[in-house]
Amino acid sequence: MALTDTAIRNAKPSAKPYKLADGGGLFLLVNPTGSRLWRLKYRIAGREKLLAIGPYPDVSLAKAREQRDTARRAIVEGSDPSALKKGARLAAKAAPASTFRAVAEEHLGKLEREGLAPVTLAKRRWLLGATYPQLGERDVATITSADVLQVLRTAEAKGLHETARRMRSVVGSVFRYAIATQRAENDPTFALRGALTSPKVKHRSAITTAPEFAALLRAIDAYQGQPATCAALKLMPLLFPRPGELRAARWGEFDLDKAIWSVPAERMKMRRPHRMPLPPQAVAILRDLHALTCTGADAFVFPCIGAAKKPISENTLNAALRRLGFGPDVATAHGFRATATTLLNESGLWNPDAIERQLAHAENNEVRRAYLRGEHWDERVRMMTWWADMLEALRRQQ
């Protein structure tokens, strides 16, 4: 007689285990402890075997019957249900985890191995970490555009529009990795383009007129601070690198005799090595600093006071500008790049491509980028010497 849910619920444990048969080899084992376990008895190749299906009520009567029928079809086809179950269990164990968190962490590990800058990697980790409470334990293949949008709306509700935009991009990269590793079939962030509030672009403050720039240069010359900070502050207008590229520079990158600064790819924003000609004024500043901070090729050029194994912080130069009376709405360390590109282009003396190479900018046009492989080195050497001489002339203006 086939079992019913009522009969199963009314089954009481006894001193010894007993079976409640349902048919087709399926039975419920009732243990003295009260546990009720589904089992399937079957024969294959003349041998009697037992397949564990699962506990009741986690596995309902209807579900147990489905698994019985599936197992019996496998037997008819010549397969052993127990062997199939074991194989599936091993395959699941060997398969890569498919939760969003697992895929994201795997993707971050890949980016780290590929040499993504630590600062950029840390930002990605932070952005993804903010999504984990809602998405982290979800199967990546089941996450929808609406699920992602709900997470992004949380950031938007706090006024973090740029954070939400970046988060969508980073989450999208995880889904594209999941697609490539066959753990998802689509990127739900694609449908969210245009769904977020566009952040207002805030350009970094920069002085772009010669008279104002002259006043800033004179103020920098008069700055009384730590030698490394003073030197970095003087080199920013001379060389106009990205502040992070300057502050984390090591002495092994500089050949002062040849007047060349070679920045390795892992420290560049575009992940390409960059050579920079040094005008005589920059070489003189670096030679003076060399005696104070160079303890080896791996030593930081601009070490942090009291912690020589660390460079000056990212806020050091901007804080120095604030002390000189130049607020964030007037000048920033990164703003020296805008100042230089404006005045160099306005001079009309230099090829715009040479200026762009000096700034280590990537050509946006792919066709032009394929042909512009030269560094414009000779012109850049002349340009940087002219630029340094012009800064000296500006300082003398009153």
C-alpha cells in the first residue's frame, strides 16, 4: 500500500528502526531517534544496493517518488544511481564556486596576478564589498538587473552618484568574468546603462594663467617644510607628473647623469612604462635630495618622516598648498598637469602629440594609437628644458 503524508507524520519511533514501504523499492526508515530517512532498494548486475535519498520532511513524499523514478530509469539504461550520485557530488565539489562573492574574489585575484595597481585593486575591493550584503551569497547566474539596481540605488540615496556609477562598472566586470568562466549567461548591468543619475563632473582646480602661476611658483620657493616635501612641491610644476607617480618614486628609477626618469608600468595609470626627460633644474633638485634620502636603489625618493619605508602620503602636497594659502578651489597637486598642458599648447611651439606623450596620456583614437608609437623624445627634451627656463622667468616677474 502506498504511503501518505498523514501516515508518515503519524509514524512514531520505536525501540528499533523500522521501514514504511511506498512501492518500487522506495521506503521510509524510521529510527529510534525520531529521524525519518528515505531509502531506495534496487538491484543492479545481480547485486542488491541501497540509495540514500534524504530526510523527511526536507525531501517530501512527492520528491522522493520523483527521485525513485529517476533512479529506476537510470537502472534501465544500465547506470548505477549510487555511482551517478557520487559522481555528481564530486563534480559539484570540484566545480568553482558560483556565488557572486566567490566569482568576484576570483576575478580580483586574476587582476592582482596581472599586475593591477594596488590602489586600483583596493578601490575595486571596496566597491564590491559594498555589494556583498545583498548579492554576495547569491548564485551569480540568478542575479537580475533589478537586483543590481537595488544595490546601486542604495548608494544613490546617499548622494554617492559617482560611487554608484563606478560600482555598476565593477560589478559588470565580475559578470563578464562569470560569463567567460561559464557560470553566468548574461551581464545584468548592461541593461542599467542610463538608469543611474549622472554625477556632476568636478574638474580639479588648476591655475591656467601665467601671472597667477608665477605667484604660485614664488610661494613654493618660499615654502619652509620637510626637505622631501619641498623637493616634491618644486618638481610638480617642473615635471607635471601624476602626483601618485611622483610621491611613490624610488631612486632606482632615476638616471641623473643621463637626466632620465623611467617610471615602471606597474606604477603608471595606463600600465605602460613611461620615460621622462629631466631638465637641469629638476636634476639639481634631485641631486640635493639624493644625499638626504637615498639609502639604495629601492629607497623612496620622498620618504615619509618617521617611516622611511613609506612614501609621503597622497595628501602631503595638497596640504602644503593649503598652508601656502592656495585653497582647493584654486590649486591642487594634480592641477599642475592642467597648467602645463594649457601653457605649453598656448605657446604654439610644441607638437600637441609631444605634450600628450609627456603627460603619459593614451591616444583615444585606436587607429592613431596604432601609428603613434614614437615617444617624440628629442622634442620632449627640448620642450622640458624650455618649460623649466620659462618657469624661472615667471618667478622673476613681479
